[in-house]
Amino acid sequence: MTHTLENARAVAHANRSVLLNKANVVATGVGYKVRRGEKSDALCVVCSVERKLSPSELRDEERIPPEVDGLPTDVVETGPIRALQSTTGRFRPAPGGVSVGHRDITAGTLGCVVFRDGQPYILSNNHVLANSNAANIGDPILQPGPYDGGRLPDDRIAVLSDFVPIEFEGAPSGCGVAGNVVDVLNKLAEWAGSDTRLQAVSVQARENRVDAAIARPLEDGDVSKEILHIGPVKGMGQGELGMAVKKCGRTTGFTQGEIQQIDVSVKVQYGGGRVALFVDQLMAGAMSQGGDSGSAVLDDSDRLVGLLFAGSDSSTVINRIENVFSALNLSL
């Protein structure tokens, strides 16, 4: 049976939860089947694993089936996929592709200049500019990042303006209705003389689409609309399977790659045992390392297609730029 891309995406989406729950699987997406080291033109569900194991090392329920709903599967070893946080000099004006970071992190990458309500902002990741949800609006952003020698007050280039919170697996979240009920019950308990107090907590798996944040430059002239080694952004595009892409990042500089998977659902490690599930991601090959998080990803026509935020030794995970712009109400 020949599968269309639309059908393959539907199959991958329908089976992602089952596949991601298998031991060792860290991501699923739609890609082309690789046979004997050569990429074919057959679509498949790609399952990324931390380490390829022989069938004898896996229980029956842990094995990835050769196909799901009639669509072939492929297994690719990527290692664990982590949020990438590790050029590094001081730039004024600062272009995209250079070291930047919240005062309490190591260093990440300044992606590019974007606009909201007519004002310019620095775009990068939440974990670069907002310290993985731990920052406060108005916190100082340094260029270069602290790991690269950035210090207050001389290297402050911007202040944190907004970020999309990262929803971590197993993290408690308050529910407004439940909270109101619990408040009433606690007041009754207090009136009755009881020291027991209830707390409204819900724990559930949550999906993320972006790891993104923006910061307002102290002076508009402190930032450049160009990306180092690339030049100015020439509009927006949409990441597609097989698309050639490029980026400039704090650690690996200018690199090129190819979008090898789309519709990727991936578990990303953020350190301290925190894991976040991201959906609707793009995955490219080895074109990044720690510190490249926040890099703007562009196509061959210099159109912005994604925001790099995670990866492994052999993979790079990218937010779709349309999701980033929608979440933060941005424009170019």
C-alpha cells in the first residue's frame, strides 16, 4: 500500500502515545525509510531511541512493530534528547547567532529580532531567556551569556518581556474550580477547629509546542536584524519533510542540515529529572550542540522556519516558527 504524506501523519499521530510509552523510545515522527544505509522514498513512522538494542534485550511489549496501521516503522538511535544549553564574544549591535542568556543560566543563542506591537524584541528559548520558567518578567538578559563572560551591569542588553511556560511531566497544576472548592472546605475545617488542610493538585501529562521567550532590548540599536554568517531574514516559511535548513548558533556556528522528520512528538530532558513532552516538532540531523538553543532555523531562501531548542549527538529538534509566533503574538 502506498501512503500519502497526509495519511502517514495521521497514522503517526494516532500511534505516538503507544510508541512513546515503550522503553527507550524518546521521539516519533514521519520520515523516509532508510534501507541498507540509503534513504528510500517510502514514508514511515520513525522511532528515535536512546540506544538500539537487540530483540533479545527487549520484552515483547517493548519491541517496536515493523509497521503500524499498515505504515512501516524505522528505528533510529539518537541518544537522550536534551534542551541545548551550554559566537561567544560581546557584540553591539548583537546579531542573531551569538551568545545570550538570562543572568542565572550558562549561555544560549540569540535567535533573531522579531516584533510585537511595532517594538523590536530578541527571540530565543524559554530555557535561555527565562531560565526554564524560573525567571521573572523584567529580569536582565546578558550578551554574551554568563558562561561566556557576560556580567552585570556592563553586558546587560535586554530585559525579559514574555515567555511561554514549559509544562513538565508530573508537575502539579492548580485548577480554578477545584481550588475554590478546597478553599471552602478548608474554611469549614478551620471553623471546626481542625488543623488539616487540603490542597488542589492535578497531575497529568501535558503537551508543549514551543520553548520560546522574548526580551526587550535596552536600546533598539543594541541589536541587529541580521543573523551572523547568514544575513537578514527574508520572510517566513513552513518546515517540510526533506527541506534543507541552516542556522548560526553560539557553539557550532553556521551549520546546515535537512528536516528528516515532521510531526515529531519528543520527550526532552531539562535536567533535575524534569522531562517535557513536545508535539508538532521538526527534527533534523546533527547540526547543533549545547549552547545552540535559541538559534533561528532558515530555509535556502533565508526564510525563517523554526526555533532550535533541543537535540542529541545525532539529532536536532526544532519548534515550528508559526507556533512560536502564534504563542507570543509576534511578527517579522
